[in-house]
Amino acid sequence: MTDPLHTDLLELAQEAARRAGALLRDGRPADLAVAATKSSPIDVVTEMDIAAEKLITGLIAERRPDDGVLGEEGASTEGTSGVRWVIDPLDGTVNYLYGLPTWAVSIAAEQDGETVVGVVTAPMRGETFHAVRGGGAWATGAWDGERRLACRPAPPLDQALVSTGFNYVADVRAHQAEVAQRLIPLLRDIRRGGSAAVDLCDVAAGRLDGYYERGLHAWDLAAGDLIAREAGALTGGRPGERPSGDLAVAGSPGVFEPLQRLLEDFGAWHD
């Protein structure tokens, strides 16, 4: 039986993601410009990232004022309830800036440090993914009702379709390109979508066999990692570790382990 608290958290996350997604989809100005940069001049923030985070955090503060919050665009409160929200109001900002469709709102809720709820909505794809710990992963989209998600049966690694992403710091992305160059001959192919949250959900939905990336933050990972795991995928970082900024890996059982080993052998986690 689902914990009533988790049900409440899921409903709030879904509402917040739906509202923020509609704001981003319908409110995007024609002359959208960069409002700030983060790690480098090409790691951008727009006015819409900031507006979406304010919408989400405002709704959470109204409904659950004692909860903590960690948001990509600066929202940070400790809280006293044991629940913390981990928010990426716009994952795939560069895609959004250029008018590409692969971007998402990602909202996760942690209870006592463990992720218990995850919601990722991709408005331009018309899809929303969600999971509650122990309850499976689900999606709504251009089909009737909710669909339960399951990762793909594992192919041999040389037939696996794997996605990745690249950091915005020049020397880091140069090293990532070297790792990708070594991996490509060993896989079916590599994709680069531009949103970690969407990539993790595509692993959950069986659209990718695997995914890896270096340099992610908690808000990039939290919701999508839970959704992937609840769909039967394995996730981790370096061998024996959880996903982290050093390395995040997800994949169907049978793809995850050999992919993780190759990434370790290739030094994907460092310069």
C-alpha cells in the first residue's frame, strides 16, 4: 500500500510540474535571451528558468511550508519536516533557448535523505513520467491513460543505444569527447539529447539501452534516477557508488555493468 504522504507528495509534484511546464511552453518570449551564465559563458540561465523555479517553490511553500528545498536556480531552505524537494525547473536550457523540444521540468521529493517521489514533464513531447518508491514507473502521453514503464531487455553491448551529455567547461567536455570516441565503436550508437532528466526517462521507457554523464547535480538526477530504477533499470556512479557528479550511469540490467566497467577503464570520471 502506498504511503499517504508519498501520494500527497506525488500529487503536489505533478501539479507543480504541470504548471511550470505550461508556463515554459506557453510563456516563452519570442526574443528570449540569456539572463546569466553559470560554469562557463555557454552554460546559460534564462529568465524563464528563474520564473519556473519561483512558481514551483512558491506552490510548495504554500502547501508544505515546513519542507526543505534545493533548486538549480538558487532556492535553498533546510526545512523541518524531513522532506526536501529537489528541483530542476528547466532541464535542457540550451535546447529551450534555441527552440528545440527536448527539455523538461524535473521535481523530486526526498524523505530523510532518500528519494521517494519523482516527476519529469516534457511539455513539447506531451509526456509526463512519474514514480513513487516501490510503486513502479509510469507515464502519460499520446496514448490513453497511464502506461507502466519497463526498460528494454538487454542487448549485447555492441547493439546498445546509449545516450550521454557534455559539460559546459571546455577541458571537461574535451575529455568527455575522448571517452565517447573510445565507446562509439563498441556500441550500436551514441545519442546526445541535451536533458539528463529526459534521457533517464527514456531509459525507463525502453527508448534507450543506457545513459551516462559526468558533472551532473542532484537536481539533474533525482527524479529521473528514481523513475529509471522503478522501471527496472540499474543506476549508479563509479563501481559500488551511487550516481554523483563524478559519474552517473543508468541502463538495462546486462547493459549497465559492462557500460560502467568501460567507463571506469576509460577514466570517464576524471580529466
